Amino acid sequence: MSQKIISETMECRPGCGACCIAPSISSLKKLAGVACPYLAEDMRCRIFTQPERPACCAGLQASREMCGETRVQALQWLNELEALTRPG
């Protein structure tokens, strides 16, 4: 019997913004490592509840696996994921 691993979800860490910086977002022509134009000064998404929020962003859910214990850990994990999924 196989075991299903479930990532523990969590609330976004205040002041983090890692998921708005590390990954590329093709629908916004945002490069990896560059802050999203919708990232506010408080490191929160200004369009989080809006229909114009890209589907790839809406699919991201804060989790212990992705976010780690610190913003630095979240950036490291997301940077590694970006590198592993980069085309070509």
C-alpha cells in the first residue's frame, strides 16, 4: 500500500513575498528573481483576491515544505524549483 504525503498548509508569512519574487510568471512577463509588479511594499499581493491574478499564482498554497521556517528558506526552495522546471 502506498502512502500519500500531505504537505502541511499554513498562512502566508508576513513580510515574506518569496512566491512573488523567486518564480518566473510568463503571463506577466515576470522573470525569476524579480519582484512581481503587484507585490506591495508590505510584501503582500495587491491582486490576491482579484480575477486578474494569474492562475499559476492562485495554484500556489503556502505550506511548510515550500515556505520552510524563514523567508530565506522559502526563497531557496522556490529558486531551486524554478531552476528544476526551467524549459530547455
